[in-house]
Amino acid sequence: MTTTHVLSLPFRKSTQLSLSRAIQQYISTKYDQHPDMFRHDLDTIDALRRDAINVREAHPSGIRKLQMYAAQLVWIGGKFPIDVGADFTWYPALGYHTEHPLVQNNLKYELMNVLYNLAALYSQLAVASNRNSTEGLKTAASWFSHAAGVLTHIKTQILPELRMPSPPDDMDETTLESLIQLFLAEAQECYWQKAVMDGYKDASIAKLAARVSDLYNEAGEAAMRSEAISSAWIHHMSAKHHHFAAAAQFRAASDCLERKKYGEEIARLRDAVACVNEGLKETRGGYLNKAVVEDLQGLKRRLEEDLKRAEIDNDRVYLHIVPPKTELKRLDRANMAVTRVPPQVAKPYEFLGDHNAEFGPALFTKLVPFAVHVAVSIYEERRDRLVNNSIISELESMTSQLHEILSSLNLPGSLQALEKPLGLPGTLVQHADEIRQADALYRLQQGLTDIDKLCSSDLAIFEEGRSLLLAEEEEDSRLRLKYGTERWNRPQSRQDPSPNGGAKLWRQAQDIEGYFGSSTASDQVVREKFNAVRDTLAILAGSDRSIMDFIPNSRRTDIPESLKPALGRLRSAYNDVQRLESRRRKRVESLRARSRADDIKPDILVEAARLERAYPTTAIATAHFEDFFEKRLDRLYESELEAVERDKQEQEKIVQEVKRANKEFEAQKRQVDRAGGGNREREEALQKLDAAYYKYKEIVSNVEVGRKFYNDLSQIVEQWRGLVRGWVSERRRDARSLEEEINMPPLSSLNMHQSSFSYQQHHQPPPPPPPQISFPEPIQPHQPIVEQAHIQSWADNVPQQQPKPVAPGAWAPNMGIKFGSPVAQGQQHQQEQGQPGPVNATWDPSQGIRFG
């Protein structure tokens, strides 16, 4: 039963739990930070929960405790998953299972319970308020409105994100709706009572009372659909609904009396009496509180007195027609009660901040979400791909194209042969020094050897995994052929659709085979490049004397005057080429240094903090940083991409100038050669050495790319082999289980009688000679005792035990159990056979009990 005129919501109860332990474990496993960095925050969250679940009294101090803990739960919900690893235990507050707790690993479930208790506290504070004064009524109405507001917040914001198959009965949608309407009704009732105290006009009070009746009716209708709200509460709501319907008509009748509408006054008083009688019907069963019943009874007496007076006055004096109820105008409603969600609940993050904030600093602010670590890796990968593939690789490709063009024009060999007819050109000396210092031949040979070793290692891992797949496929095919496809009904090896099953693994095997095919072809191309320049590189790696022996001197040491203008223009154009290469080389070095120094971590932490403030209830995901990545990459590297386009255009102009100058130079040089001053052999030798140097640089780059490729491939094949091992082991276990199931005898192969004897022969020791049990007649093997029951036997090849013949005087099932000496039993047997004999026999204790 209720204990007052109005209802309040009881608290949900919980058990003690170390939430910090679950959070600490999660940080250890999922974050790249040590939990000890957050020792203060871990202790604080436990203290907040301890204070919140111990709020058990209707005191305003509990409001802040519940709001603080709820605010921190909302905040950490953006940093940890909903199933953080803590099993929250809560007992229902309403319903018929309040002693049976519900345990959930769910942060939203914890938040929902804390806010539920906050609503309960508001309702209890409202009930505890002094309702004998207008100020107390205003306070109570405010508390009830806050209770309804918190429950509305739970229903609209928390319940849809609960991620539970079904919420607790006392927190499902229909129960929450009923409670919201109940507290709004009680808040409206406070405004009605205040209006009565303040002496408002009857018409205004009638409007307030009508709205109270509506709200109680809505609460009761929702309660009927709830599994948690008790019958006592439903009867209370229904009684209140009828009570205030009667009260509204009573005030409307008083207003009619004031306005001299005596007929309508009587009609409304009659309707009020009917309403109060409906309310009194709810007293059956003793569900209603005594005070509520007394209010109804008092209202009924007053209504009956006024109705009697009004009918007498109208019959004797006024003689107004009493309209039927259907013609009465519907009373207007004056709604004062509205749901009020406290700002600390609606926007809790606004109350978290520095130490001056109402709820203090937010916890775990220095914890970097795992999504941020992933986002850093994603950005670094995109940055490296942009820098290496879109910028550096493009520049190197342009440089290689430039060298091919120069080599086709026999540059710079033709220039060096004229400018340095004797000895070694300066650039060639620089190239030779670089080759010697780098130990070029050994470096390339070692690089190619390393690539072969890495390739062989990766291939061995791959072959091991593929051998496992082939062996499993062969085993499955053999067993499928042995048992047939009807009994061996699991998917074939290459068609297993499980997440890491055979279909996926075989597809990955084909992809890896493709990787090896393309990589070995590329390795062969690089090896052929090296073999083509090996001898020339050996010359460059030798001494200056050996290089001079390789390069013939020119037959003339001076440059003809007619060739000098063309030579100068070609030299100028070629110098432009060298300057372009030099700028490009410096730009690549600078870009690589900038890329290494591009640390996104400080900026992405700032961005993550901004996202947490802007969307406190949303867990941070890597997708949230897409715009941030694009803006940063554009700001840092867009100018470099534009520079690549400018370089391309500049290179085209320089190449055109070189070709034009070289064409003029070659024309002049042919005239000199016809005059007997040619040096073609020296040009070819110098050009061959220069081409070998640039080919060496290209091969070095190829070797580094190949080494990186095989290192990355090793991670792929090792992971793939691990998946193959796990899947093959699982398939083999499944095969053994299926094979055992197939080899089991059918259930109908043996009846119960056979099974029982087989089991006894296998599992029971030989019984002692006495006592013996004999059957009256043999039991045929094909006529089981219980025909419907067939028990499988594992002793099919054990000879069937034959029943023994029935001996005279032995026990049979149709004889029952009879106690007596062997003599008495024999005499009874004789009587049953029609033979005379003594029938009087007593049991001798010294003989024991014998059957048969």
C-alpha cells in the first residue's frame, strides 16, 4: 500500500564494485600508456561510484553525488567502449523481482541506473517537502518536474543506446512513460493545491484539476502495459484520476452557481458524484492508502450535500432545465507541470573542466584513445605514400628519363671527349671516387644475395602453409570418398565459408603466389641490369690508371675554332641539366628530412580533445580525423606537388634546348671528323662509364625497394601461415569428431534387453551365487520389454546371455514378494500346483530373507 497522498520512486540498489580495476585492465591491454599514469583518476572514479550508490536518503546532498558520477560516466563513455569489463549489479526498484539482480557489463546500464536513482531522489524530496505552505508546494512541484525530466532523458537519450536485448522491467519504455506521467500529475497536483490555498477562482482551479485527472489517467494506462508497476500503484492512479475528475466538475459547478447556471451546476455535480463513486470502487482489495480513501469519501459527502441543496433550490425556485452530460461543455485544461531536465544531466560536459568547474576536472583526459594511435599510424602511412610515391618517386622517374635522353644523345661523353682530350674528366673522377667509397660491387652483390635469402625464407614459410592446406585437402577428399558426400557433409576445403576458413585462405594463397611471381620477375630484371654493367663498374671501382687505360686519348688536343660556338651552347644547356638535377636532389633530401620531422602526435591530441569536447557522448573513431588529415597534408605537401609539375615543365624546356644545341654540335663535329680530327672511341668510353654510374644508382634504389618488399611480405606470409595452422587443426578436430559420429552404431541396432545384459557383462563383476533371480519364461531377443525404447550398445559382438529356466519354487514377477522360510514357500508353491500341504508358516529371523 502507499503511505501518502502521492507516490515516490524507490531507489535501485547496487553492490560494491571496483570500476577502476576494469578500467586499469583495459588501459593495460588496449592503450599505449601505463595505468599508473592515471592512479588519481582511478581512485576518483571508485570514490564517486561509492558515494553515488550509497545515496539512500531523501537529502539534497545526494543530488550532487549522483550528478557528478553520472557526468563522469558520460565523459569516460567517449574514451572507453560500452563493455569496458566491469560487471555492474543492480536490483530492481519496482515489480515482483526486486530480490533478483541483473548483472551487465555495460557502462550505459550503469549510467541509466544512476540517473534512475537521481529521479527517485527528486521524487522522494518532493514527497518529503512541506506541502502545508505555498512555498513548500512550489518546491515539491519543482522536484517532481525534475524527476520527470530525468526519466525523460533516460527514455530518449540513454535507453536507445543501451545495447541490451531487453532492458529491466522497471526501466523499459512503458514503465518510464508511466512514471513520467505520474510525476507530472503529482507536480500538477501541487499547483492545484497551491491555487486552492491562494484562493484562485473556481474556474481556474477546475482547469488545473482537469489536467491533473488527465495526467493520472495517462500514467495509469501506461502502467497497465508495464510488467513492473504493481496493482496498488495502478489502483492509486485510477483513484486519483477519478478523484480529480470529480474535483474539476465540483469547481466547475461552483463556478456555474456563481454565474447562476443552476441547471448546469446540477449536471456537473451529478457527474462529479459519478466520478467519485468510480474512484471509491478502487478501494476494493485494500490497495489504496487510508488518506486517499478519506479524501474520496470526504469529497463524496461534500458533493452529495451540494447536489441535494442545488436540486432542492432548482426544484423550488429556479426551475432550470438540467442538461444531460453529453451536452456539457468539455472543461478547459491549464497545464503547469512540465518536464525539467537538469542542465547537469542534459549537458554534463559543461560542468567538467578545470578545478573551478562544478564537478571538477574530467577524468582520464590525458588518456589517448586507441583510435588516436591508429589514426597516427594511418596519417604516417598516407604521408609516406604521398611523399615517396607522388613526389620523390615522380622526381626520380623524371631524372631517369632525363638520363636516358642524355645517353641517347651521347652526353656528356661527347663534351668530355673534346673538353678533356687527355686524362680523366673531373665529373668522372668524382663518380669513380663515389663508387670506390661505397664499395659498389660488393654492395650490389650483397644486396642481391640478401634479396635471395629473404625471398627463400618467405617462400619456405609460404610453402609450409600451402603444404598444410594441400594435406588437409587430401585428407578431406579421402574421407569424403570413404564415407560419401551424404554422411561427410561438411564444406570442402576450398569452399569453407568461415571467417578465416579455407575459401579465404586459398584465395590469399593465390594472391601471395602472385606476389612471388611478380617479385621474382622484378628481381631477374635487376640482376640483368647488374650483370650488364658489372664489368664497367669494376673499371670505375679500380684505380685511376686502369680507368685511363680504358679511355683512349683523343688524336687532337685542341678544339677547332669552328666547333667552339656550338660546344659552348651545348655546354651551357648541359649545365642547366646539372643544375636541375642538383636542385632536385636537394629538394628530395629536404623533403625526406621534413617528412621524418613531421610529428603529428601533438596536433592530433589537440584535435582529439576538441572532438571530445564537441561530441562527449561519441567514442572517437579514426574516421573523425579524415578532414584533419586532408588539411594537414595539403598545408605541408601541396606546394611540393605543385613543384613537381613545375619541374616537369622546366625539364621539357631544358631537354628541348639540349637537343637543339646537340643537333648543331653534332653537325659541326661531323665536319671536323671528316677533316681527320675525330675522337669517337674516347666519347664512347666516357659515355659508357657515365651510363654505368647512373645505372649503379638505379640498381641501388631497386635493391632497397626489393629488400623492403620482402620484409613486408614476410609479415604477411607469417600471419597467413598462422591462420592456416589454426584452421587445419580445427578441421582435423572436426574430422575426428565427425568420423566418430559416423562410426557409431545406429540407435536401433540393439534393444533394451540386449543392452542391459551387454552392459552388465562389460561393466559389472560376476555376481555371487546367491541370491538368484529367475524369470518365469524366456525373453526373446526380438521382443523387448519396452518396445518403444531402444538403447545403443557398444557390445555388439558379445554373445547374448540366455535367461535361465524357472526352477520350481523360484520367484516369478507375477508372484509378488512374500516373506517366509524356504519350507513355507515350498508349501505355498505346492498349494498353487494343487498339492495339499500345511499353510501355516512363520518367518524365522535366523534364516534371513531369500528370494526364489
